[in-house]
Amino acid sequence: MAEKRVRRKKSAFYTRSFAVFSMLLTVLILGVSGVVLYVTPPGRYVNFSGWQVLGIDKGGWEALHTNFSWIFLIIVSLHIYFNWRVIKGYLRQGMNWTVRYRLELGAATVVTLLALAGTLMNWPPFGTVMAFGETVKNYWETQGITVIGSPWLVVSLIVAFLAAWGLFVLFKSEPKKGLAK
């Protein structure tokens, strides 16, 4: 049997691809701004010290994080709009789809609820992560550092995060060898 190929119409701009690339870039900016805000000193200290990372002060990082969170929500809405037919198909399949992916749905639900409850109830490791962030933030004041001592520390954290993410994507997308379907 001959396969029927679906050809995309020629266009100067693909909105669906724009949404995917925008989500990727927005998530990267949210990740970087989140890391920077995680280690930012307390407000009273930042206001008097002139603390900056990569030439951006705490208010700038907060603005970046907030605005890109809104942009991310808008782009996710576009993504849902462009893929509504697929989503509607999943919903139309109802229980068949839910039963087929019940393990994944259950795992995602449990992880999300545990992260939500753990964060709100300050359970480990969520409380530990927040306590460590406070320790890092208070470090600035105890050392009397007026501006970030080494911008390379933050840059190193960002590069390490991006490298780990890149390795994860690389190994995740590698085809499994020796498994026949």
C-alpha cells in the first residue's frame, strides 16, 4: 500500500511552530530568572547595596519573571488552541484514553498533589529547598557584600542548569537500540 503524505502548505510564517519555540525560550528565561530570584538577598539589603546580576537589579528580575510567566500562559493558550482537535479527540475517547494512560495520569496527579501539599505544608524536601534558599539569601547580609561578589557563580549555575537540561533532552530523544516493535 502506498502511504499518503500530507503536505504542509507553503507559508512565510508558521504560527504553531512560533508557539512551540516561544514556549521553549520563555521556559528558559523563567528558569534563569527563577534561579536568580532564588539566591537574591532580602529586599532591605538589595535596596541599599546596589545588588545586580548581569546588570539587572532585583526589581528587574522580578519583572522579567512575572511578565514571562504571563507570556508563557498566553503561549500555552495558543498551543492549546492550535492543538484543540487532538485534545478534543483525547476527551472524546474518554475512559478509553484515561484507561490507556492511567499509569501516567495517576503518576502525574500524585506528583503534582505531593508537590503542592509538600510546598504548602513545608514538608521535606520542599521545606529544605526553601530553607536553603533563605540561607543563601541571608548569606549576602552576613558577609557584608554590597554587590554580587562573583557574577560567574550565577552564570555557572545557569550554564549547569542548561547543560543538565540539554543532556536530559539528548538522552531522552535517543532511540532505544535492540528493541523491535
